[in-house]
Amino acid sequence: MEKTEIIQRLNTIVKPFVINKDAFESIDENTDFIKDLNINSANLVDIVLDVEEAFGIEIDNQSMEKMLSVKATLNIIETKLAEK
């Protein structure tokens, strides 16, 4: 799966939980879900569950704790897809 396709899917998953819509408009790999987009920790869990479903992967607790930015999430998704 291409990185651009992963980013598009991830943006679709994240968008409903975003509080700071302006920051979402300029989302990039350095965007932090909590600091920049103002997504709360409960919604981060929802995002992780949606990512698992959308990509057909399983994310362990250790990886889940690292999914705080777009870049970290992309790395985890790409790693998990490569393990399939």
C-alpha cells in the first residue's frame, strides 16, 4: 500500500475527532494528535480501533502508546502491514 493512500485513509479516520479544524487543514507528518488537533485520549483509542479495522491490522498496547503523531502512526501502520 502506498504511503499517500495510508495518509488519506488515516486523515479520514482522524477527521471526525478533530477539535482544531484549522490545524487539520494543514496536517502533515509532524502533526501531534493531542497538542495540534486537540484530540482527547479517549478518542485516540477510537482512532486506534478504526485504524485496526481500516487496515486489517492488530495494534499492541506498546505501539498504541506511541501513536501520538501522524508520523508515529504512519510508521506503526507501515510496520504492521509489512508483517502481514
